[in-house]
Amino acid sequence: MCYTALAENGELQKRVTKAHMTLSRCVLCPQACGVDRLTGETGFCRAGRTVKVASFGPHYGEEPPLVGRGGSGAIFFAYCNLRCVFCQNYNISQIGEGSEMTTAELSRVMLGLQERGCENVNLVTPTHYVPQILEALRQAAERGLRIPLVYNCGSYECLETLLLLDGVIDIYLPDSKYSDAEKARRYSGVEDYPLYMFAALREMHRQVGDLQLDKRGVAVRGLMIRHLVLPGDIAGTAEVLRFIATELSRETYVNLMSQYYPAYQAQRIPEINRRPSGAELLRAAALAREWGLTRVEY
């Protein structure tokens, strides 16, 4: 895997050191809170010095190329740098359910997922814990971790943080939530989301390229983009798909997700207090075909 070479030549430790320096004035994500997490201060995401994990284990609900036979080895991190009013995992992302772990414990979790036959280590909502994850990965790689590393994020990312992950992450799995700034502000609390999302997708694709599968059809490297179809075209699906097709690659793996339902606070907001209609889902699929995208899951 990508990270093994970096662990062997000492580069991964250099990334660990550089990443940890950011914790004294946290600018890991575009929130750029500037808090000193090393002394217990917390910012927008509420993450502190140590990692907080809600759960971990084989997960069979991810995209088929990630699941294979052994399941995706998901580690669900507590907290988030977004405030999505319809979050289906709000108890983890907003309330922060979970238990704190040392980096040594996290490294043992990674190795345990490999021992259980998982196809990969799937880091779910990892952005605010990148320094700790890199340290845990270094320890795990030294002890024999060899399965692909998946970065499963909301796409509200800083390029500086993504550069720390260049050559470390095998598979990027970002959400592409909105193409409109006002919608992003209203439903996720961050007006500049599209700006950072599109830049992040470019950088992720530069690092890992289009999705590559092994002989079993299991993902080993590349970019996989998720786009949740929202009612009333709130997500701006046409612009998201245009960007992917024209500025990344028509062979980009795209999952047009249909499972939206009004969770968390969405029931209080009339325009998103319903599932997307069949017609809206069909329209999203038609747009993908119009833009010539060839690897789309519905």
C-alpha cells in the first residue's frame, strides 16, 4: 500500500511531526479555528487532543468495491467540521458519542480490522484527527498493516491537510454535498463549502486518479465520489456532475445516493422534510448519462 513505503523511508514520521504541529493552532480544516488543542481548547468541531471513536468493525453497507468479501473496516470518528441539519449520524457527528483512544489503541484497532479479514481500513469523518491518525498508522505499518487506507470525508478540506496525506491514502471517498454556497450555509453551516469541495476533489484525483480494482473487483486505489440526491435539487446535482465529468474524469466512480430521509433537524424544514421523488432520482441518473460519466452507481 502507499503508506508502507513512506513508513519504511521515514517520510511518514516527518508527516506525523508536521501534522502534530498544527494542533497547537488548529487549522486542519477550513474552519481554521486556531485553538490550542494540545492544552484542551476545542473549536467548531469540538475535537480535542485525543481521538474519540464511536465504533469500529467490518461494515457491509458501503459501496461494493469497498466491501468485497471481508467488509470495509470502518472506524467511525466522533464530531465533524460541518453542521448538516439532516445528518443521519448526528449522535456521532454532533453529540459526539464515543470513547477516547490513544494512538497506540487506534493502531491496534487498524491491525485488528486487518486480522478480521477486512478489505481496507475506512476512516469515517477523519479530517479533525489527521495528526493522530498518521501517528497510529505509522505504528500499525511498522507492525504489519498492509490493507488499503480509505479517507471517507465530507469534502470540507484544506489543501494543506490533503498534502500531508499525499502518498498515504490509497482510496479517497468524499461526499460532494452542494454546488451552491447559500444552500451549503443553510443546510450545513458553511457558506464556502463548494469552493473547498471542488478544490479538494481536484487534489484527491491528482493524488490517486480513477478507481482501480483488483481481480476480485475490490478497490485498491483511486477516487470514489458520493453525491446524496436531495429533494428539490438542493444539492445542485447538475453542476456537481458537470464538474466531475469535465474537470476530473468521465471514468470517475460516482455513487448517486438515494437514501436521503429527513433525519435530525430536517423535519422542521419544509423543503427537506421529504425523501427525493422517483422523478428526481431518475433526473440525477439522466444527468450523469448526459455528461458521459461511465462508472455511476445508483
